Amino acid sequence: MHAVRMWFSRGNTTSSQHFDTHDNLMLQIDGIKDIYLSHPNESAKMYMDHHDKYGLSPLNVDRVDLERFPHVANASVQHVRLMPGDAVYIPDGYWHVIKSTDRNLALAFEINTRRLAPEPWTPALNELYEHPGTLWAEQRKIMATMKEAWARDAHDEAEWTQCKEPLAKMPASLADYNGWVQH
């Protein structure tokens, strides 16, 4: 983890269509957020393969001009609604728009997994990824492909767990969580 950001607003906010260069685990504390996610392979439909603003789409997400940007209508988009206590993982390079209608508060835990997991990042792949002639959209696709391959191949036998019992009551502070240790 390389940073934690607090996002809050009074509501009526919409982010640009963008991606981040690190993984995010967003935890919704208060209010509601709607998140619209697209895989990095959708970058051409977001008109980003040769755009000059790194990580920002030229689309106005509140009023998409389908005459000027017709391919965005064919983009695959996943919708996530975050309620208080919910979390969503937003992988590096995934396009996303975040909308908040009402007052809200969230924490984003930013993680650079490429620093943590050298495999399958071979020297040749690093050279391709860092090559000055590699377009940023190509870098995002390389990153997504390698992370998906790593998750699929290295973690096939992982055991997944799920919370099966709801909390008896909403904790009033971090001290109310089991296992919380204050240093």
C-alpha cells in the first residue's frame, strides 16, 4: 500500500472517465457511490488510444456526444453501488467513473501490486512495458493481462472466504472491531 486517500463531498459530484496507475480498494464509510467500471481493453471505445491527457478520457460522462464518440455506446461497463460498509476493488488501468448523489465519505487504499509481485514481470516484459515507444494504452493492456494471468495461474488453489454472519450492530469506532490494536 502506498497511500490512503479520503474522498468526501456534499454530493452531486461526478468524476471524469479515467483510470488510476495503481490498484484501489475503496471502502464506503457514509452515503452512496455509483461506480461504473470498464476493462482496459475498452480504451479504444473510450477514445483513449492516442489521447494526449494520460489517464483521462475526452468524454463528458454527464452528456456523452454519441455523434462525436459513437463507439462508447458499445463499451462493456459494470455498475457497482457502494453503500456504507461496502468495498470495491478497482484494478490498475480499469476505466471508471464515480458518482455521488448525496453527502458521502470513502477511503481509497492505493496499492502498487507490480512492486510487490515481480513475477510474471520478467526483464523482457519490463523492457517492453517501459519502452518509450509503447503507448500508455498498450501499457495498461499489458498490466491487466499480466495481473489476470498471475491471479489465474498462481492462485487457482486459493480458498475464498465470505462473511457469513452480519454484525450485531454497526461499530461506533475502530476500537469496536475485533482485533483492532492501537499503537
